[in-house]
Amino acid sequence: MEITLYGTESANYTQVVNSISNLLTEAGIDFRLKENENIDEFLNKKITSVPAIEIAGEDIISLKKNGEFVQSLRLLLLNILRKNNFGNMLKIVLPTDFSDYSKIAFDFAKMIATQNQSIIMASHIFTPDIVELNGVIHTSYTHEKACREKLTKFVENYRAKACMDLKVDPLIIDEFLVGYPAKEITKLAKNKNADLIVMSTRAPQSFLKRWLGSVANEVVSNTNVPTLLIPPNTKINNFKKIILALESPEDLKHILPKIQWVKQMKDSHIEVLHIKNTDIDEDIDFDLVICEHLDWPLKFNAIQAKKPTDILLNLSEADTNDLIIIYHKDRSWLLDFLNKSDSKKIIGHMKVPILVVV
């Protein structure tokens, strides 16, 4: 991608150069940045304000000045990134229904994004009410318009307050979709090649229905993207103490590439937990596999128990745990585990987020 920057040396000009160069390099996007300080060319191209940017020979965009400079630069960076599907940035799909519980999920998504080079895709899925009247199908356009405006306002309010440091205020885009929530979330994550879905749940009275009975359960059933489920009223904490529950040593090799972002969490410690219900000793095998991943903050622990769910319940209620990661190579086993009665009891009592990986 060829990018031409028009302008003369100034603090804003330097910030544009550094921001574009650093971000695209970290995102793994090939680019060539050409700087043009020729005032005659400014006049020929009818550039009235600098710095200005030309992306791949398309229209020239002039950055705004004073209090709007940062916001216009962030929008410019988004424009460049979109043309490259955001490169190798961590892509986080964040479904929202604008509730307080969705705001908690946003806080977790932002926390993850600040510690990884990330883009947050705030998405709202509108399911229209369809009514037939005298043989004519009617939908609630007014309701759909209000939801679109809510999503736009949510993102614009965030952008207006954001600083230039992407490690403090990560980039965010909005995705408004019409259809059934679980289906559209799954499709969006696939189409955008997302690395993570972050979903909230609702109030305790509808907890099981929302978590296991509908959207989240259906998303986990159909997506290959790791899904982070946030219980209601969860306090925002950095993921320092992490439990990774596995069935076999080989599972570790499969799961780590899918959760690379976890390794970037500041001061994190991951306990690889093998909950076994037999006397077969696989501890040595686990130790050998962990030694192959010395760049990860891993340590091994094994617990023997007839009901793994009881162990997970105790761990989920411990104040020292910040995240529990559950993985099984057999999706049907995982779904059965999430839906059986013992597990419903666990889900209802969990106080920490759960990352489900399939």
C-alpha cells in the first residue's frame, strides 16, 4: 500500500508519520510512506489544509486541527487498516445490547485490547418485529433506526474522549447487523477472521436462559472462535491468575495458538490444570509439553476428582482466580458439559469470566 503524506514539518506532521509507521509495522501491513513537502503540489491538488493524506491514489484526506486533530487521525488510521482487514491485529467481536452488562463486557474487551495491538468490533444485532397487516409485511423501521443511532452514539462518544495512545484507548469500529443474534455474531466473527468474541450475560433471574439456553450457547455451538463469557456484576480485573483446564497434554499444543493474546496479559500466571478421574499418571507428559513452551508463563497442577465440575466450581469462586479457560477437542463433549445439570449449577455460581475454546 502506498501512502502519501502532504505537509511541512510540525508537531502534528511528526505525529502522523510516527502513528502510521508504528501502527502499520506492528499490524504487519506492507506499506510505503512517501512524504511530500512541495507547496506547488499542494496547490495543484487543491489541498487547503495540511497535514493531508492520500491512500493508494484515492481521495486526499485533510486532518482537522486543534481539538479535533486526534479524533481525525484515529479515523484516518481506521480507514487505512480497514483496507487491509486490520492486518495481524487482534480482532475482538463485542456484541452489545446497550445494557449495563454489555458495558462490563466492553470494559473487559478494552482491557484485553490495551495489552494487545487490537481492534474492537462493537456490534449490535437487530431482530426486527415482523407484522402482517392486510397481507402486507411490516417491520419496525423506527425501532431499527433508534438502535442504529444508539450504536453510532456509543462508538462516537468513545472516540470523542479517546487519546492518541492506542494502548490506552484502543481503536473501535461499529457493526450493525439485522438478523438472529447468534447466527449474525458467528457469521461476523468468521467474515472478519476474528480472534476473540467477548459476550456478556444478563441479570441473575434470566441468567441460565441467556447463557446456556440461547445466544451464548448457540454461538459456542457454531463458532471456532474462542468465546469469553462474562458473568453479571463481574469486577474488572487484569487476568493475572488464570486456570487452563485440559484433558490431555496434547491439548496444550492445540489451544495455545488460539489464545496468543493471553500471553500478553501483564503479570499473568497460567496454571495448566489436569482434573483426572483415574489413577493414570500423565504428569510427566504434561511437564514435557510445558517445557516446549517456555515463552509462556505456565505451571502444571493435577487434581484427581470424580466430578470435575466440583473442582471448577471451587476454583471459580476463589478470589485469587481471574479467568478460567475450558477446552476440549470434542465439541459435542464440551456442549454436553456446558448444558448438563451439574454444569448449570457451576455457571450460575461462577464469579469469574470463562473462556471457551473449541
